[in-house]
Amino acid sequence: MPTKLYICGMSLDKNPSVIDAFEAIRALRKELASVKDELSSCKSDVSRLNRNNTHLVVENKSLKAEVTRLKAEIEKLGGSKVEKDSTNSSVPPTQQSIAGQAALRTRSLRASSGRPSGGQKGHVGHELARTDNPAKQEDHRVKTCPHCGAVIPEDAEQVCTMTTQVIDIAGILVGPEVTEHRRYTAVCPHCHRKAHAKLPSGSSKKTSYGPKLQALVIYLSVVQSVTFERIAETMRDVFCVKSFSEGTVKNILERNAKKALPVYTALLEYIGREEAAGMDETGVYINKLLCWFWCLQCEKYCYVFADRSRGIKALEDHGILPYLKRLILYTDRHSTYFTLEVSGHQVCLAHLLRNLQYLCDINKEQKWARNVQQVLRDAIHTWNESKCGVPGTEVRRSFEKRIDRLLDQDVGHYGKEFQTLQNGIILCKDYLFTFLDHEGVPHHNNSSEGAIRILKVKTKVSGGFRTQAGADQYACFHSILETAKRNGKSKFGTLYQLMIEDNPDSSFIETITS
């Protein structure tokens, strides 16, 4: 009797669907076995890829170390990227970048000798030769005794004890004019001491250059930014002053900068008495190092100085801080200015208007930047239209309320530039409209920028300063001449007046500002 197979009470002989289920299970088992084989193959592939990845990671670290080493070697050789320029190819200077042109102004193909510039120790010295036929002769006799103040009689015996010759320019393509000064000495009839006559300023040596020539040299160097070499060539070719060298230019600048130092330092006191002053700074290379020329100026006076720091240390080292305490300072948004102890601040609105214009250019659909611009322009227009003094505190408060509403708006969705500028304005919002209720405070810092703009011209011509002493001399003369210009005086005339003064002091400022 055949055996019957039952599952769940059903006979397989009478239920073919159950037989189909067994077939399905067998098919699934076969598929499962295939999947297992495929999974095993994938695991093998993963293991192989992991091994390859480990090898690549090690190789990548090795390549990074090699790149770092090569970069260090390139830095030692003079930079991370070597570009063709006028010194290593036929590329003309005009096709180089501005930064490249500036760097090459003080770069030479000639190797350094390791010796200081100028005359070397032990070389044969030269001095100005005296002439046997001076064009003029001037006698300087004693009139009063410098010891007791007594008047020396005109018929008193006086003896010539010293002669000096002064070489000065006489005109274009005309040889220099030589004036011989004779100094006489007498014995005072009252105190019986020797009394010497007074010689003109700068003529105490046997032979020296005159005030017109020295004033012209300083004028060409400081005002016109002419290099030492070209100044010397001008004096030889145009004014026929023989043997005029670059060293002579240096000596004239150095000697007269020391003479003008009391006038230069006194400018700070005059600025400190004002109600408001502007400050600015600009970068200039001194001995191949980036330094900063600072400017402190007001309507009538200007003071410029050079320092390696762009922070408050520069102001501390030059003794500027005590003169700022009673001033309202109008500046750009450089952070150093807002750490100073001053009477008040005014932010330059011209800078802000330009910053806002950039936001308008990158997003022409937004209105926030245009609205802030409009508030600032309305404030400036109100100030310009004010007939009797400044508009006043109430007007200032109304503009502060308008700007506050704009600064409260969310501008982050416009982009990072909008948020950054809004945050910057918020930090200085109390100093946007100081000019509306304070006399003598402008809404811009253009005068400070103008006072030191000439330094960019000088940088383009000569590439900067070789020494800190040269930069300090330039700052001294520029401060005095810029002050003269602001008071309607001739820069060359001011230099000439400075040359003929014996010992100029703070009273010289009264002369050029009256």
C-alpha cells in the first residue's frame, strides 16, 4: 500500500499548489546560494579596495611631505612662483603687475658688495674749492657787543678774522654766484672782551652752498619727488654747479632737517589746540620693509611721521596721544582710531558711500544699501544747506533714528558682504553724524588722504626710502610745507625762509600761518 504524505492535514496528491511551494523553496534556496557566492565575491573586492586605499593614503602622505619640502626650497630661492618680468625676460615693465613693478624699483642685477653705500673708509676726501675771484664781497662788522650789549662805535678798530664763501645759483645755464663774507672782530670798549660779527645763516664754513640752492634741492626732493641722482644731474646741467653729487643732496637734506626739527615738533602743539583733526595712514616701504606714514592734520596744520607699526604703538612711540585728548577725530574705520582717548569721533562718510555702492553693484535688486546711502546723502545735503552754523542736535537725532531702523533690518539673506558691512556700521553708528552738531568737523577725511597722497607718487618714482632717517627727514619737511600750503604760502618761499633763519623755532609756524 503506497504511503501518502500529509502537510497540515492535506494530501500532496490531491493539492498541486503545495507541490508548487516546494518548487519555489528549492528555487529560493538556489537563489540564496547564488547571493552568498556573490556576497563572498563582493567581500573579496572590498578587502582588495581597502588594501589599495591604505596604499594610496600612505602614498598621499608621502607626496604631501614632498610638496611641503619643495615649497620650502622654493621659498629659499626667492618666492613661491617665478614669473617672467623685465629682469629675467623680454617682458616690458609696463606689462608687469603693479606689485611687480614696485618690487623691481629697488632690485638690481648687480650683486651686493656687502659694503655700505657712499664713500668708503680711507678714500680721498673732497671739499668745495674756494675761488680767487668772488662775484661779491660783503663785510660784516660788529655793531653791538654780544657779552654786555654795549654799542661798538663806528670808528672802533675792527680786524677781519674770518672769510667764508657761499656758492648759490644765479640762473639757468649761468655759473653759480660766489659771495665772499668777511667777518670782523672788535674789542668792546666797555667789557674789553672780543666781539665777533654775525655771519649769515649757514655760512660758517670755509665754503658752503647758499640758501636758494639748498631750498631748491629740498624742494625737488620733497615736493617734486625727484631722485637724488636726477637732482644732482639737474644742478650740474641746468645751473652749472660743478661736482654736485648725490652725497651733497643727502647732506643738505640731513643738515636742514636737524635745523627744522624744532618747527616740526611744535606743529603737534598747534594741532592739539584745535577742536577737530583728521588722521590717516598709508603704507610705504622703508629699507624693503612695509612701514606706515601717519598723518594728523587740521585746517591750518599738518603733521606726518613714519613708523613700522600700524597700531597704537606708533602713536605711543611718537608721543602723539597727549595731543589727541581734546580733539574730535575724523577718520576712516581703522580699529586703532576707536581705541584712542579723544573728545569724539566722526567716521568718513565718503568711505561708507563707496562701500555701499559696491553692495548696490553686486545686487541691483535690493534696496537696503541704497536706502542707507540716501540717509547719508540727506545728512550731507542738510549740512551743506545749513546757513547759520551746523544743523544742530535735533537734526542729528532724526538722522540717527532713520539709520537705526535700517540697521535693525535683516540683510543676511543678501549675502556675507551685506552682513559684514552692516555689522561694521553698527559698531560706529554713534559717530556717523557728529558733523551735524559740531563746528569744524567735516563729514569726510579727504584732507588727511590728500596730505599723504604725495607719498604714493614718491613710491612710484623712487620705490620708497632706503633708511628710516631718510623717511623721518621727508616727514619733517613735508609737514612744514603742507602747513605752509594750507595757509596760502609758497612751498619754495617757505623753504628759502627756513634756510636763511639762524635757529628757527615754533615762532616760524606763526610766520607761515599768518
